[in-house]
Amino acid sequence: MEVLCKNRYVGRTFIQPSMRLRQLGVSKKFGALTENFRGRRIVLVDDSIVRGNTMGPIVRLLKAAGAKEVSRCSQKHL
């Protein structure tokens, strides 16, 4: 089930020169599809090998949008 909508017009956030610009890019890059998960538990799989700056903001976004619980794991644990 999809829980995020990715904005394809936001570029690659990991190459931004400062942490603040990376955070702004991540906040604009993803939107929550609230009706798909409100009140439910979610597991996110992270396949990032670069900086790992994306998962924290996504977890906060999903919790603020109504997820009951958000768990995350890396792809190497699957």
C-alpha cells in the first residue's frame, strides 16, 4: 500500500550543499497519502546508501499525518 506521494519536480536532495537545503528538499519531495494509513502501523524500508537524511523527516511526516506507529528497517535486513 502506498503511503507517500513523491514530487518528481524536486531534484536529488542528497547533493545539496548544506543540511538546511537538504531538509527543505525532503520536506517538499514527499506528501502523505493520509487516507491509506491513518490509525495504522507502517513499516518503511530504507534503501539509501548516501546520507540517510530522508527517513527521519518521513517518519515525522507520517506520524503527524495520523500513523499509529512507524517502524523502519534497512534493505540489508530483508
